[in-house]
Amino acid sequence: MKKYQLGEFEEIVLLTVGVLYDEAYGVAIKDEIERRAQRKVSVGALQSALRRMEKKGYLESREGEPNALRGGKPKRFFTISFYGKQALQNVKDIRKELWEAIPDVALDVQQR
């Protein structure tokens, strides 16, 4: 299913949007990824990924209310679209199939 392929960072962003649900906006997404994945995320990389995935149809966005603390600028909230859900399901299915195909001996952690 080539049309549903995701990069690793895109997958993490989509999953994080799902985790945050109604509160998925730039800074919250960045903070949640950094907290859960314990990796730094640049604002530029995140914004590029969000725009790219919205263009691909994996995300939808809406503007929140203008906020005086943000100079009157509203937050942009993201939700996973139908195609984004399909892409995540595809990745989940592939990973599950691969994990189930690994022989037990391949993951045996005992020293040989």
C-alpha cells in the first residue's frame, strides 16, 4: 500500500496528534513527542511535517480562538483524517506481521 507509507517521524507525529486529540497544536505536539520519545524536536521540522501531512491528506486542521498572549494569533489544531487513520493502521499491521514472523530464537537475549 504505497500510498499510505509514512516515515518514522511522520508516524510519531500522527500518533501524537491522536494522543492529544482535541489539544493537538504545534507546541503541545512538540512537547509530547519530546516527553514520550525523549528526543529533541525542532519547531521547523515539526511544522514542515505537519504541513506535508496535511497536504498528503493525513491531517486536517482548524484555527482556534485568537489569544492575546499570542499577539492575537490563534492556535492551529490538528486532527487525524480518514487517510491518516488508514496510514497508521497500515503501519501497525506491517509492524505486527513482522514482529509475529520473528522466530523466538532470534530475540533470545541469552549469551551464546
